[in-house]
Amino acid sequence: MTQTFEIKNPATGEVVDTLPVNTKEEVQAAIEACHEGFKAWRKTDAHHRSGIIKEWFRLINEHKDELAEIITKESGKPLHEALGEVAYANAYIEWYAEEAKRIYGRTVPANSPNKNIIIKKQPVGLVAGITPWNFPAAMLTRKVAPALAAGCSFIIKPAAETPLTTMKLVELAYEAGVPENVFKAVNGSGREIGSIFTDSPLVRKITFTGSTPVGKSLIKNSADTVKHVSMELGGHAPIIVCRDADIDIAVDQTIASKFRNAGQTCICANRLFVHESIVDEFSRKLSEKVSGLKVGNGLEEGTQVGPLINKQAYEKVSGQAENARQLGAEILCGGEGRADEEKGTYFYKPTVIKNATQEMEIMNEETFGPLIPIQPFSKVDEAVALANSLPFGLAAYYFTNDYKMGLYLSEQLEFGVIGWNDGAPSAAHAPFGGLKESGLGKEGGPEGIEAYLDTKYLSIGNLI
């Protein structure tokens, strides 16, 4: 009997769809098919691959409303955010459709008059990807688009909470002309399928977005077959608001960063360090705006903050808020949730916490929810030290109108993605990735396709 799993709308508890769980044999068969597909796909010329990827871009744009509704139903994010995600996801496809034609090798002056040296770029082979639930379209396309452009084949394991977006994108890819044995999706346990991916000698690269502990496990398990790995792992993004910052801009950009997808993003602001001279004004303005955010079903007009994805997320957020309260923090707005155990729906009001300290859980553990703490500082180096004190280095933000301070902070902060007076720095044409325990490699920009290429050196001797 085929095992199945349900995909539920986190805002209503409604079962959106039911999908089969792929068996170990089915996953292995998909790997073997994609390995064979790679042999032909790698030989296609770059212009042909580019044309197919461009057609995929066109079809996604044509189906953007349908895709956005799927994203909202399975992830809970507001519909306008889902539409934004589709556009963002498709930007990667458009970018890498063009980059397919820009995979350049080079010739190198030889150390002998009778030699030529040529450097070639070739696709790494079959790539296996594992993506998270919070951006089911964008996390897929920024991996698959450069892989296909480079000439790799690809097998994807989406999150169990949000596989329907992936299934639709795969369907559109086939319609665009991507061969079925070049791009496949499988569903099931992340632990089990991840092990199949890492154990298989046919898989030459693992690309993963998710938690640092899982990423470390995939890296370790990939060592036996010496696979390429790209890892976008956990973060705990700080914001530093300097004394000269434009407070209104800093407030608006903090909200844009923190409360998108109900705070369930890997680069959303989690720790807010505000100069002591402006902390009261900043806190008041931030809490006033945050308290006005509308919480509800993402399909309802006007919703700005949707549900948390599940009970575990709800308990973490509510637990961090309570821990901060017990340790003396002041809850300026929010601080309470609405859980319906019977339906399996979990909402939490956008929350601003003042007078946070380093003893609180929220300042040390990544928060995946609509909860932000404010801690004052007196000297900027104190704020930098606090920002850099954790092993994570994915994203950071700061607000200052002093260009010297801005450049200084850009050098001092140990993070891979930094926003200066900008709470939304992500872009398809720019490299995205973390430092320290927040990851390996970059996605996006010209760097993104390099992760799917091997470099081969050819020395030609005995020239006449």
C-alpha cells in the first residue's frame, strides 16, 4: 500500500492536497534517470539551454497567480508576499537563462613556446537539492536555474509542508522543454532521502537550505564520496541603528525585514541594537506601527502577517517571549498568540520587546517568528561585538547616514549579506550566502553558476 502525506493550510487547518511518499527504490530510480539525463543535457549547446530556461520563465510569469495561491495555501504567507516570491523566484530563472551563454574558460600564457594552456568550465554532474518550506519557489529556482544553465541535471526534495509549489514548477519546466530525466522531484522523509542523496556516487553535488545542524550532517555524510556542497544555513540577523540614523526609515525597513512571512525567513532581523540616545523614540515608533499590522489568513485581503507554520514554531516564539518577560524585558506590543489545537492553526501577534539583555534566549537562538527584541548600546563597537558574538553570519543590517561609519560597519560585521539603510537586500543578480556557520558557497549573481561548474586544466604540448 502506497504511503501518503497531507499538505495542510496553516491558516485554516484545511487539507490542501495529499501526495504519495516516494519509496527508497523510487528515489534511487530517479537518481539513476537523472544521471543518464545528464549525459545528454551536458552536450546541449548553451544557447539551446538558455532558450528552454527562458521559456520556463515565460510560463511561470503566465501562471504567477496560480503559483502564488499555491504558496499561500501551503505556507500561510499573505498573497501579496506570495506574488512577490514568484517574481523573485522567476528573476533567478531569467538571470541564469542569460548566464548559460556566459560560461567562459580562458587561455593562459604558457611557460614554454611549445605549449598552450587552456582552462575549461564543465558541469559538475547530477545535483541533489533539499529546500525549506518558507520560500518554496525561490529556494528552488535559485538552485535549479543555475544548475540547468550550467548543464547539470537536478533532483529536488522539497519540504513536506510545501511540496505543491515545487510540483507545479517542475510541471512548467517540462512544458518549457526541460527533459523529464534532467529534472525530477521526490517526496518523503528529509533524513531518509538526504541519506540516499549523500550515499549515492551518482550524485556529485548537494545543495541545501535549512538549519545549521542538518547542514553539518549533510556535509559530513557527503565526505565519503567527496561531493561538492553548497549550504545556506541558519542565521540570527542583527540590526544596528546608529545615533544619526533616520529613525523613520530605520523603523520602516526593520518592519520590512522582520515581519515578512511572519518573521519566518532566514535573513529577517532578529536582534535589534539601538543607540541609547534614540532608543526610546525608535521603540515607540516601531511598536506603534507594528501594533497596527493585520494578522490573519493570507488569502484574506489586507492581511500583513500570516500564521506560524506549525505548533513547534508557535511554542518556540511564545517561549522566547515569556523567557524575555521573566528576565525583565518590557513587551511594548503583542506578546500573545492564538492556537487552535484541533485545527492545527497557530497565530502570534507581531511583538516588540524592549530592554532585552544577552541572558535572554531570544538574543542567542534564532527566532523564526514575528518577535523582535531591542537592546540599547552606547558605543558602536559594543554593538558590533554583540552582533558578531554568535557563530552565525548570514545577514546583518545597519542604519546610519555617516558614510565613514557605514563603511566601517561593512568591514567589521562578519556576515555574508549586509543591508546599509536597506532591509531587503536580496537580488537574483547578487551573491547570497553566509559566513562562519551560516553556510558554504553563494547563490545568485555570476557566483551562483560557478557552484555548478568544475574547472579543468588542459596543457597542450609539442606544438609546431
